[in-house]
Amino acid sequence: MKVITIIQPWATLIALGEKQFETRSWATKHRGELAIHAGKKIDKEACREPEIRKALERHGYTEDNLPTGAVVAICKLSECLKSLDTWTDGYELEGRKLIYSPEYEFGDFTPGRFAWELADVNQLPEPIPAKGQQGLWNWEGVGA
């Protein structure tokens, strides 16, 4: 199974269904099943941003209890869309898809970057320890 390592709190926000797009500087042709791996790093400053803090707290998380070094969710990578433009209320992606708050606060939608659209996200009952890697990598864990 393909996996992407994402620093916290972003990985948990995806697992919770709060974040529907992962933004990257690079596109991928991969579509289908994708595991979300929480890297060992926690962006504590991001955890203190009001929208992010509220989203985490709704589910009982703070910067102090986020899982790290583990696969936290399985989802489907349904689309990879280029960010085209910014406007008063958000961003425009290819296919005239518009991104509004709070989603645009959960990623870097600067024009020229890519938004990986995630669907059918299932948070694992318990995080599964795994060593992360850069880029897309293969994992032999659950369902692989």
C-alpha cells in the first residue's frame, strides 16, 4: 500500500476528517488507497492557531497527545489538482474547484502547488508504529 508521511497536526486532521486536501509542491499520478503516516515532528505553532486548535479539541486532541511515528488512517487519493489562483474567500483549483476556510488554513494552496484530494478517510482504531519516509512509499501493514 502507498503511504505519505505528514507532520502533525496535519496527519491527525486528515484522520479525523477535518482536512480533505494534502498540499504538496509536487503532483502524483497515484490514485486509490493511501495510508496516512504521522511523522515524528509536531508543528506546535500550528497547533496553537485558532482554527487548528478548535478542530483538534473537538476530538480530544492537543499538541501534547498527537500520535507520532505511526500510520493513523487509510483513505483514497481521489484527485491531484493544481492550485491556480487566490481570491478574496479562498483558492481556485483545476476544474473550477474552490477551497474555502477552514480548509485553506489547513494547507498551502499557493498557486502552482498541488492539492491531493482525500476521500473515504478511515481513522485506525489505534495508530500502527512505522518508520516514515519522504515522498510516497510502500507499507506492508493493514490491508497491504
